[in-house]
Amino acid sequence: MGILLALIPAITWGSLVLISVKLGGDAKSQTLGITIGALLFAIVTYFFTFPDINGLAWGIGIVSGVLWAIGQFGQLSSVKYIGVAKTVPISTGLQLMGTTLFGVLLFKEWDTKSAIILGSIAVAAIIIGVVLTSIGQKAENAEDKKHFKKGMLILLVSSLGYIGYVVIIRQFEIDGWAAILPQGIGMVAGAVVLTIRSQPFNKYAVRNILTGIWWSAGNLGLLLSLPLIGVATSFSLSQTGIVISTLGGLFLLQEKSAKKQIIFVIIGCLLIIAGGVLLGYTKR
């Protein structure tokens, strides 16, 4: 059950950036719209489940939501410089390395020799896959290289936000149902602080409310899977949806690429899927 729950965000998050870009707007309006949608989803979910939210859950949930807003804003901002097909795999690789490191070292989630060996092979496959997709989309001139460096710097900060959003919930053992509403509030608060100077509330922000609801379905799946299969496995499985955004960027958004580059991307995506499947077996 935990593995199935972790695959929900693979589908929803895997297509999130692609959908948001297609709906239009800049990173500020997109981020604000997504967080508003997530908060609306959280409010509806709360009145259906009435979870017991104590003071700790409120505090940690809000902080987690703010960290996510930082991660999402950074990821969407980097699309401007390096495109969807490059942003998503690089972002995924950084997140996977960070969450797996915390999961293994801090939470001791790989507690047997076989789990360590299998998990290491799985993560190696995912990282190689991410590298291949990045090589497949490499910069070709000085301007592209300049944009790549700027996009990478943004993604580093973004990934720290994403990693913190997951790890802090696991560290304080916050129930998934109890975390949703505080997270939604934190997400909107974080988005407002990051974007308020640009007056981001416009028609594109309204459109992206739907994207936020779509993201929320995946978030619920991840939060419920964390106590069942752990951070390292659940988050890694959730990121296998990279394939959707990467190929969508190449073919639907028609981001420039040569035939050789497309081959690299496809091979990389297959390795990421294989690694994600292997990670599913590291914890029963």
C-alpha cells in the first residue's frame, strides 16, 4: 500500500511543472496560484477528516509549507533559464540525493545489508539517469551556459526547500492528515512573501489554482506513505514522474534538442524508473 501511495505523486508531481507552464504566467503567479489551490484542497480535506492537529503539528506543518513554497518558486523560476526538460531532472537528482541521505543516515531506514546494497544500486541508477538527461540537454553556447549556471544556483536553493519540506515532517513524526492544513497555510504565506512585490494575483494565478489541487493529491499520497515505507523509498518513488515532465518538455513544449540528445533523455528516464522500482524493495 505504501508503494502505491508513493506512486500517486509520481504522476501528479511529474506533470506539475508541465501543466503550470502550459497554463501560463511567470513563476510568481504560478507559485501563488498553486499554493492557493493547495490550501483550498487542505480546507476541504480537513472538513472531511477532522484530524487532531496539536500545536506541534501546526508549527511544523506551517514551516514545512513555507519550505515547499521556496522549493516550488525556485523550480518554476529556473524554467525561465534552462527549460522544463532540464529543470525537472536536475531538481529531481538534487532532491533524491538529499532526502535519501537524510533517510539513511538520520532515520536509519536501510537497516539490513541487502537493503543498503539494493538501495545504493537504485540511487546510482537514478543519479546516472538524471545525469544523462542533463547531458542530453546540455548548453551549446555562452549564453546558454550563463543561463545554466543561474538556473543551477536557483535549483540548489529550491532543492534545499523541497528536502526540508519532507524531512521535517518525518523528523517530528507528524501525521499526514494532520499536516495538510498547516502545510497549506504555510505554502500560501511563503508564496505571498516571495511574490508580493510583483502583484502576482492575476488570471494566471487563478488558472494555477487547478495545478495546486492536482499537486495536493500527490502530496497526500506522499505524506501517507512516509510512515509506511520511509523517506528514502517514498520520496524516491514519488520522483519517478520526472519522465512525464522531461518528455513533455521535449515534445509538447518543443524545447530544442537534437536526435542524439533525445536518445540520452529517454535512456536516462528509463534508468530513473528502474531505480525507483528497486527502491520500492528496500523496505518491506
